Amino acid sequence: MECAYALRTKYKGKKVSVQLLTNVRSGNCTQNCAYCAQSKDSQAEIEKYKRVSDEKLYGDNDLVDEKHLARHCIGLSGIGFSDEEIEDLADRIREMKKKDTQICCSIGFLTEKQARILKDAGLDRINHNLNSSRSFYPEICTTHTYDQRVNNIKMLQSLGFEICSGGIVGMGESKEDIVDMLMDLREINPESVPINFLLPIPGTKLADRDISELTPDYCMKVLCLARLMVPKSDICLLYTSDAADEEDSVDLGGLRVIEKKKKKKKKKVCNGVWTITHADTRAGAIGTAAVT
């Protein structure tokens, strides 16, 4: 903890950034990622749509501007996109960039042509997670490979994109797998590293996954190791306002972790991760970012 704190203060000071996430396209993914409610094999009840309304997207972007948030993150389900879909997304990015918003896009595999279109539109950063280690990856997804993800990231970096890339802990991987993933992330050297803790979603392949191993101490060790391995990167934890109910929260070593209620709001929860409302005390010591 002390070593992680020293690196945190050296490279990040004591600031915590807050970002906002808008789900631009939801569901109907062709991939079989075991943790994800948007997977083609998932039976989870989620909202499905191909294109969120302009009112929602631009309204969220206005909120980022009004609240002086660090970044607007936009996520699209799926692995591949037509050139027409990318051109449409580029037009929307241009509109949002009129407010000088920093924009990060979580999207599948892009062709170099498509990546250049988004770069020219002003997109700053792309999220493409490794999710786990190379050796464990076939246990959570078989419709694409770990190396495809790595190669996609390298192509994006060559075009000048900032990269957000991390993983999910608690899917059945070993401690060695976590270290291997962080070693690969250190080589990638992304600007941001989201470290997520599995929240099993009913209807997904990992719905019955035992996550009792994700104790506060264990989670903090993972976060500290991430800070030691990628000392200059932001380390992000995810938080959704749909779950922001204090009476349903538990403490994760100084992090307030929200447990999802079993009600309609849960349909908006698509990826199985623990969610964080704020970073203080022990979490603040390692330089985490709270992401809405």
C-alpha cells in the first residue's frame, strides 16, 4: 500500500477524475463473452437498441460540460461496424466536440480506415480491454482471440489514439493470470486502466460464479499491483448511478461498492463488474478514478 501510494502521489497527486458513460448501442452482440449481458448467448433482460437518441447522447454531453467532468465515455455493443455506421458515429462525435469534450469510445474491432474516420472527427481515446490473460481468455470468449484485441490496440496506438485498456477480476482466473494481464498492459502502456470486479448477471454464463474470493483485501491487492505495474496510467473503477442507493452498499476497503437491486433498473447493467461510487481513503491512496 505504501509503495502504491508513493507512486500515486508522484504521478497523480491527490486528484480523482469523474467521467460519464453513455450506452450508444446496446445488445445483439455476435460475440460470446461469458461475463456480458449483451453477449449472443446471454439470456439477461436488457434494453436493446442500435442507436441511442440524439437527445440522450447530446444531453449527457451537455452534462459533462456543465459539471466539468473529465471525459464523456460512449459505448457501443458489437464487434464490427459498417462504414456507414462509423460515418454516423463520426458525425455525432463532431457535434459533441463543439464543446471541447474529451471523448472515449468503447467499440469493437475497427478497420484502419474506420479508425482514421473517427480520429479525424476528433475522437480522443478508445477503450479496448484485454479482460484477462492470454492463457485464460479462451475460458471467457471463443468468438475472437486475445491476440486480435492486442493487435487492434497496437493499430489504434499507431494512429495516435489514447488507449483505455484493463480487465475483469473474479471470472475464475488464477493470480498468475492477473499478473500476466498486467504485464501485457504494462507493455501496452495505456493512458487508462479500468480494473473491474465481476458482478455475476443472471442470464449470463457466469451467472452462478462464486465471487466470495473478492474480499476487500484481495481487491485492494489487485488495485495496488495495478498501480505498481502501470504507475503512470489512470486506474479506473466503474460506477453506475442506477445503483446509487446507500442502503444497498457495502464497503470495499474504503471504496463504497453498490450492489444492484433486483428491479427494472438492472436492465441497464450490461457488463458484469462491481461498481464504485467514490474513491477515498485506501482507494484514493492508489490513484483510482470514479467513472459514472
